[in-house]
Amino acid sequence: MQKAPIVLVAASLALALAGCAASNAASSAGASAPVYIHMNGRNDFLEPTVAVAPGEPVVFVNEDTGFHNVIGYHPTTGKPNPAVNGDLAGTKGAGHHVATYTVKLTKPGIYDYYCSVHAVLAKTYGKAVQPAHRPGVHGYPGAMAGEIIVTNDPNLIAQNPATTAKKVLAGYFGG
Ligand SMILES: [Cu+2]
């Protein structure tokens, strides 16, 4: 008679876990929920790689006091990619208006971008380029750059950092 409750507990745990899996799948499949990419005091993108479903909004959020931009480019040709192109004024501080730039990409693929204030495109070989640290930029040793993966694979989307679900993160002003 002692085993019956244990079985019941195990069964309800299994149901609870199944419920979690189901709600995760539902949230990642919801193409209307934006994915947020944050700029902070280090002159970088806090979430440099994110994945979204086609048409799912990607919202860049500038929580930094300084100006940033988001410039799309093709890494194999060095040419600009106008599908990603935005300016973000600085935010004065907590409680002030936060500048955002929203982009919706409908075609699956990888969209590379960088901030031309804090990074430069450097030649690699042939016509290929990659972002490099802009000399004189303080706060972050790497290049301020990132990529958006537009995909129909929910497993990739489920790997986004937890911070991509929240528009404004606390404690990042003042760079
Ligand atoms: Cu920047």
C-alpha cells in the first residue's frame, strides 16, 4: 500500500514536465513574440547570436547612454545588406525613453550586422570581410557585431538566451 502514493507522485511529475515541454514549444513557435537584442555599457550586443522564425520581430534595445547603429553586411562580398539597417539614439538612464529598432526578416538565412561606431569591417581574403574592433573604442575588446538566424527550426529558436525575452534589462545603463 505504500507504493501507490509514490506512483502517483511520479505520474504527476511526469505530467508537470510534459506541461513544461508543451509550453516551451508553444512559446518558441509563437512567431509574434519579439526577440530582444540589448546594447549596454560595454559597446557590444549582449546577445550577439539569436534565432527567430520568419517574420518574427527582432527588436534592438539601446540601454546604453551612447549612440549605436545596426548595419547589415554580406560577409562573403563585403557589400551592405539593407535588410538590416537602423540607428539607435542613446538612452539617458533608467526611467527614460529607450530607443529601439525593429526588423522583421521573412527569408530564412543568416543576417550579419555590426555597429559602425564601435567596429569596422576588415578584409579577410578575396572579397570577404569580418567585423573587427575599431581602434580607440573602450569597454569591450571585441568587435561590436552579431548575427540573426532566420529559421523554421524551433530547436534553434529555443536556444536563445533568456534575456532575449525581455525588452528592458535592469542595471545596464551608463556606458
Ligand atoms: Cu555601437
